Amino acid sequence: MRDALPASSNLVITDLNGPMLDIARSKFRPGENITAEVADAQALRFRDGQFDLIICQFGVMFFADKVASFKEARRVLKKGGRYIFNVWGPIEHNPFAAIASEVTNSFFDADPPSFYAVPFGYHDVPTAKSALRQAGFAHIRHEVKKIRVTVRDWALLARGLGRGNPVIAEINARATAPVEEIDARLVETYRERLGREPAKMPLEAIFYTVRS
């Protein structure tokens, strides 16, 4: 976005997690017109009508109160401003996650990790549109996007899925199996079901565009 928009555009980058913003800041050149702030999407500290555009990439699923987050987005948008966000489609349409959840859970006889239910649990379009209308948005469009990406190293994907998201906390807390063993089983299963590298992997997401 920084490269695509005029240099005079003011970009404010937010995340609930401060260390994530530290990483984000390191990706920009000195003097670029960006500000990074810790923010809770359900209780923003920005003034009314401050922004022309808000974009949220794969974040809405994690908000405990989605209507509150939508109300806050509408409040800080200028009249006619746009809010664009995306969410994952059903987990069965995203086999990288379905397989990761299945394989991880197979290592637990009871109380398996429940993390994957969250990022893949907000794919019902009428539910999302109802929440947006409750927040006061009237102009709502959505589009289901299906693509296929090339995976050149299943081990990298497996490691990222096993250690790069909150499921690692559940795995470590239960201490049923070492994460390395889960990684290895996951790589084996990916190759069995989706093919050896380079392999094509389908993804499905839902994109929403709304106006204040």
C-alpha cells in the first residue's frame, strides 16, 4: 500500500501486539509517511471521521465483539469512506488448514487444540452482513476469491503453521508430543494428499467492501 499510494498519503498501521509493529516498522525506509500504533479494533482511540479507507487483512475473525469493531470502523471513517476486510472461507475449502488441524489433533487423545476453529469460523456471509448492518453500514459488497498457489517447501509451511500461530501455546501446554514430530507428520500428509513439491494448493477467502 505504501508503494501504491501517493507519498503524501498518511498511513496508520495498527496491531494489538506491539512487537508485531516493531517488525512492521523495520520494513519501511526512513522518511516514509507511516505511523504505527498499538490499537484495539473494538475500541479505537482515533477521532471520528479521521480516515478515508480502512483495510483489515484476516483480522476480523479474531475480534470477540465483531459488531463493536464494525461500529468503531464506521465511526473513524469519513462520510463515504470505505472499509475493506477479508476472512477465510470454510476450513474444508482451505486444505492447508484442514490438514494441519486434523494432523495436530491426532496427537491428542482428549481436549485437542481448538485454535483453527477461530480463523476459519467466520465464513457465513449472512452473519457477517447482519453484523455490518447492525453497525450502521448500508452499502455492503462481498466476493468469494478462490486461487491456487504453488508450495515449494511443505516443511516451511508446516513449521509456520505449527509454531507461527497461537496453536503452539496449546501444543506446549498439553505437552503430548514434540512440535517437531507434529511438523514431520504434517509434511508427510501434505505430500500424500496434495502432492510433492512444487505442489498446487487451493485457497479460499471472502472479501468485503463497505461504505460509511
